[in-house]
Amino acid sequence: MYICGIKILEIMVTITIKENSKQAKAVIEMLKTFAFVEIKETKTVKTINTKAKSKSAIEISLEEEKKGKINFYKNSTDLFNKVLNV
């Protein structure tokens, strides 16, 4: 990313140009040719999205089985009683 400062009649103008296209690079190169233009290059840090992929219910169940976190119930009534803490 480049920031250009142009001083015209004691007025400072700041322009931010993202260097992500051929046109932007061409404009930067053109501005560099003017004596009254001061160009300061700034570095930007890209953030990488490291959001974990959500797991399906079957993947979670298989992991829990590997860890021994499986509960066994006699029947549906037993299951509901344990879930509802009855």
C-alpha cells in the first residue's frame, strides 16, 4: 500500500492506493515521476482466517467414542431420565 502526499499551495493531500491491480501500480509509477509528489510505502499485515472447520455430528460422535465418552442407556425412558436429570 502506498500513501502519496501532494503539496499544492501549502495544502497537503493524502491519497491511499491499494497495490492490487495493474492500474494502481501504473498510477503509482506515474506519480513517482512528479517532483512535487512524496511517496511513502506502508506495509500492511494480512490477517489469515484460521476459523476451524465445524465438525459434523458424526465426526463429534466418533471422537467421543474414541475418548470413551459414550453413554449407554437401557431404553428411551432411561435416556430421557438421564438427560433431564430426573
